[in-house]
Amino acid sequence: MTEYKVGDKVVLQLPKIGCNALGKQVLMLDKNSFLGVPVSNDIVLGKLEDFQPKEEKIKFTPEMKEEFDGLKSRYADLYSAMDALMEKDDHNVLKKYLFLDSLPDNANQYQFSLAWGNPSRIEVIEPEKYEIKIGRQYLQLNKSNVFLLASDLGIVSLRTELTLDEVKEAEKQLGIQGLQAKWHEAAKEDQG
């Protein structure tokens, strides 16, 4: 039992004593014994934490994380932070994530509350971005968040690599279907 020390919580598979089957038990080791009986390696199944599910990471974009950190520094509790999100016009990325993208099951609000309780669960990820080409034109986004189709890529203020959420918004703004399919095609070409 050299890998365990006094105070470790371990799971044991205890033998049947008389007509009582003890089964799996959790105990804190005290000098490698249980009720004064030495614990041998063959009944130790492992440490308790090995039997508990790992916490899933909550994926935030860098913008979401920045807004989250700002809220966390200003508000002591989740209720106040959610109230501030509803009332104020800043924190637009989190507001969209929590109140528009979360419908109908409020899953994002649940994830946000888990992150609030344990910020170490947050994993910052960069969303995938691809260029959408339609014939000789590219889907572009200007600084005013207006989407357009243009062939001139020399304009610095226009973005051409877009996330899937942005492409969905472009379909709404432009009244064009099929942009999401083009985004997925670009993703396959980029990976292949």
C-alpha cells in the first residue's frame, strides 16, 4: 500500500462477513488499517477521486471570458450578475449567449451558473473561422456589423473569416440561404 498515505480516502471491496456482504466501502486510511484490520492491496480499488466523474470544461470564447471576468470582479453573486446582464447594454456577447442562444432549454444559463461557481472550469477556445466564397465574391463583415458580398478584399475594415454564428446572422441580414453550407465546405477544404 505504498501509493496511499494516512488520510487518503480509498474505495475498498470488502469480503463477505457471515451473511452480510459489505461490498464497496469508502474509508479514510488510518495507518493502513480498517477497524484495526490491516488493509491489503488486493481489496483497494483506488482513491475516491478516481470514482468521481471529471468536471466538464465550459467553453467560452475570449470575448465571453473577458466579459465574464468583468462581471465576476464587480458582482459578488450570480443573481446580481444576471440582473446586470439584463439591465445594462454592455456585455453583449454574454447577453446573446445567455438569453438568445440559450432558448428554449436555458442550457447556456446553466453552464454560466456552473462557471460562476467554479471559474476554473472555463476553457477559452477560439471559434472556428472560415472564408465564404460565392463565385467571385466573398461574404464580408464591416465594422458596423453589416454583412455584404463583395469581390474587393483590399478594404482593411472588412472581415472575411467568419464564425458559424456570424454566417447564420448573415443569412438573416441578407435574406440568403446556403451560406452555412458554404461555411461547412470551407471548413472541410481547410481540414483536408
